[in-house]
Amino acid sequence: IGMHIYAYNATELISEISVGMELEGTAYELSQAIHPHPTLSELTFETLLGAIDKPIHL
């Protein structure tokens, strides 16, 4: 897993992926984390679901 973010609040969004990279987690494993609604972390959640072909909001 890798990630590039060019957006407002990028530092808030990159933390989850950086932990996943350090732990060598898969997109599926990271998608199993709880992502509260409404928050920016939902963007990460939706991206992870897209990576495993299970997007919710496409």
C-alpha cells in the first residue's frame, strides 16, 4: 500500500495509511477499521474499498 495526498487536511488523512504501511497491512485489513461518519477518514475508507473492488459510494 502507498498513498499520495494533495489536499487540505492531508496530514489528517495520511496517518492511517502510514500506520498500515509500517505494519505491512493489506487494503482489506485497513478497510476493516472503524471509520466514523461524517469525517475525512471516510475518504480513506472508500478508497480502500475501491482497492478491493467493494466501493460503497461510486
